Amino acid sequence: MALLEITGVSKSYAPAGGKSQLALEAIDLAVEPGGIVSLVGTSGCGKSTLLRIVAGLEKPSTGAVRVAGVEVAAPSRDVGLVFQEPRLLPWMSVRQNVRLALHDLPRGEQDPLIDAVLEKVGLGHFADVWPHQLSGGMAQRAAIARALVRRPNLLLLDEPFSALDSFTRQQLQEHLIQLWHDGGFTMVFVTHDIEEAVALSDRIIVLRGQPGRVVGDHSIELPRPRGRSSQPFLALKDQIIGQLRLV
Amino acid sequence: MGYQTALRPDLPVEPNSRAATPDAVASPRAGTGRRWLTGVSLGLLLPLAIVILWQVAVEAGWMRPNQLPSPTAVFTEMWDLARTGELWQHFAATGQRVLWGFLAGAGAATLFGALTGYSRLARQILDPTFQALKAVPSLAWVPLFILWFGIFEASKITLIAVGVFFPIYLNLMVGILSTDRKLVEVGHVYGLPRRQLVWRVLLPGTLPSYFAGLRSGLALGWMFVIAAELMGASKGLGFLMLDGQMTGRPQVIIGSLVLFALVGKATDAILAWGARRALRWQDSYGAMRA
């Protein structure tokens, strides 16, 4: 059974006093457990909206989303979400921020989980630091720790590295692959960076248009780690760019 | 960068220039006491210079003592008043008025500010009226309050409370309205129950604005207590000033002024201290330089 099933999902917005606008139309998608799937598309094609619907932050206008067979109605602890910005609460230390995700566990069970996850993302020594004392990359690591501390089956990431410089971005990409490799969760991430998508994913879904529709679905079997200048890598990148009609 | 070796070498962290090392975070804030002392000393320089100049001016005969008595004359007069216990009575009367007025005004402002901040409906119903009332010069309430509450404590405390109310009300409402929607969403993602969402996400974000409101409210409280006491009182620092004027003792007027300045500054410092403690997480220029 697919871990994530999106069936007939469309989403329309009605701006105050305006005509309702369709952001997504008739999206059907099934994601098997274990892989890394990326959603790429031009801006405004509704890829972030789709992710927010999967996360339970927004309701689809039609259709349904199921995670592990259960229809998504609200955010669930089985699904982790990392935003484009770290969104750490500035008045809480890194530890307290991660603790937010564990608010329904007894205190005694929280700390070992927090220590373990912070160690894993390389912030073991930064648990008691305020968010403003972290660099952008470290803050995003803390956000990833907060999303992973519950050991979700599905981790969603909404352009998680787009605000970082390219060096930090590549480090975090490699680190994320490592976490995924060790963690046994399924990852779905939204990106507009096609190279990032080809470097990370097992499968790339291409969305295009307004409203957004699926126009491409690629499996990638290149071994990891992937050199970014190999012939198959560049060929795939070109193919996807073609589908987005960027050239 | 000793801490980097503690991490996996293949996972270098990328601290920015302000990023804290664990050592810096763990170490006690050494030197804070000395820095505080330096700050206080620097702050006392100007008042001290003024007092010296003032003493010289009076002794040199540039000013007439019946208009501007010397600092020593002011001090002697206030010391005498303090020894008989009279000063303390005036001081206590004024302090109590400000305290109760501030508590009443701040309490009401917190209640209504929270209400209009969180509820659109409450804001639509209440805020226009409050904004209109705010436009009434607060001293214009005096005749009405005397008519309603008499010339004793109730009318004075009400007047102070009215003065205290508006800045706190406004700052709290604006603080709540400007809460980052994205952080509230984080609360939703992790399924925070409503109570925790208020206490851990909404409330802390409004604190900077709320404390700013409390401080300007308190300043207005000290301002209004004078107005309240000048409108008729038998005790209080305002009364003492009036008494000094009637009996031709400028040293009492000046002494009361100085007392106002001191106690106003002291109470503000208490609030400022509370704000600093509650807002340690802020990454502001002021916090960096505190």
C-alpha cells in the first residue's frame, strides 16, 4: 500500500470580493514508502499548496489525501513538516523549540529524544542556545530536528534550503540524505531548484501551469552520491527543464 | 573554533559571526556587575554636575535664594521633613495612589487589550470607542470625576488609572495583532492545545510591546498623580509642592520635584529590569549593548 495517496485533489481560493481561483486541479499521486520524492515546478503552480494540504494545514477543495491509509484532516504526528524558513520560536532555546513537538509526552521521555535528535543533526552542543545565536544553516538544522524528533513516517519539506547560500545548501542536502538513509522515513520535498531535485530524489514529479497539473513523473536510478556533472544527470536536468518550458 | 571538533568532521557547522560557542553560552556573565556599576556612574555624572553648578550659582549670588535655594538648603529642608515623618506620609500617599491607579489601569488595559487583540468582533465593537476616549485630554475628566467620586482618593485613583490605561491597551492590542502568523502555524503543525498555543506562542511574542506599554503607562501614572493632587489633597508630594508654593518655601517645591524624578526613575528601572529578564531572547541592538 502506498504511504501517501493523493486522489483527485484540487484547491481553489476565493480572495475577498474576487472570483475564486483554482490553484491545483485534479492531482493524483501515490508515493511508496521509503523513497525521496521531489515536487518541482514554476512558481505559482501550487506545489507548496499541495504540500500544505498533505501536511493538514489546508483542506483540499475536492479529493482526499491519505497517509498510511488514514485521511488527513489536521496535522498529524506521523507527518513532519519543515518550512522554507526555520520558524524557530525566538523566545525558546533550541531544546525548547524541539520540545514543542513532544508536548504530549511525559517530561522524562522528552529529553533523551531531544538530545538524540540534536546530536544527529550536529547541534548537540547548541541545545541551550537562543535561535538568534544560530546561523541560517544551523537554524534550519534545528527545524529539521524539531520535525524529526517524533520519528514521522513522512517528512515534508517546503523549499527548505532556498534561503541558504549555495555552499551551506549543498552541505545540508548531503546531511539530509544521511538522515534519510539512517532514519527510514519517506521524504517529499518541494523545490524550484531542478539540480537539487535531481541530486536528491528517487522520483521527481513535475507540476506546471495555473492551476497546477502534473506534467511529468521521473524515476531516477542514479547511484548516490551523485556527481552533478555526469552525462545522465545533465540529461535528466535538461529533460525536466524542457517540461517546465523554461528554455 | 574548538567546538567544531566535537561534531562529525563531515558535518561542519557554519556559525555566523554572532553564533555562540557553547563555552560563551555556558560561562556566567562575568563582568556584568562591573559594567552595571560603570553605567550607573556615567548616568550620575550629569546630575552631579548640575548640583555642583547650582550650588555655585546660588553661593556666588547669581540666583536669589528665595527663588532658587541651594541644594544644601533643599536637602536640609527635606531632611527635616523626613525626620518628623511628615515626608514619609506624603510620599506614601502619592506612592499608594500611583500604585493603585497603575494596577487598576494596567489590569483593565490588559483585559481589554487582550480581548480586542484576539477577537476581531471585540475589536470592532470596542476599539473605536476607546480610540475616541483616548482623544479626550485626560485632565478634562477631572471635573466629572470630582462630581462622581468626590475629592478624595477614588477620583484621584480613577484619573491615574485612565492615564495609565491607554498606552498599555494600545501596545498590547498592537502586539497581539502583529504576532507572526507563521509561528502560530508552527503551533498548529505540532498540534499544540489552545492553552499552550496562547502561553507558549502568542503571549511571549507580545511581551516586548506590552512592556513598552507598561513603562509609558507608569510614566503617565506619575504625571497624573500630580494633577490629581493639585486638584485638592491634604497629603502627597503634589500637595507638598502646593504647600511649598503657598508658604513661600521654594526648597520644598524643588525637593518634591527631585523626589518625583527619583521615584519615577526607580519604578521605571524595576519595570525595565523585568522586561530585560522576560526578553532575554531578543536579538536587539539594545539587548546587545545592555
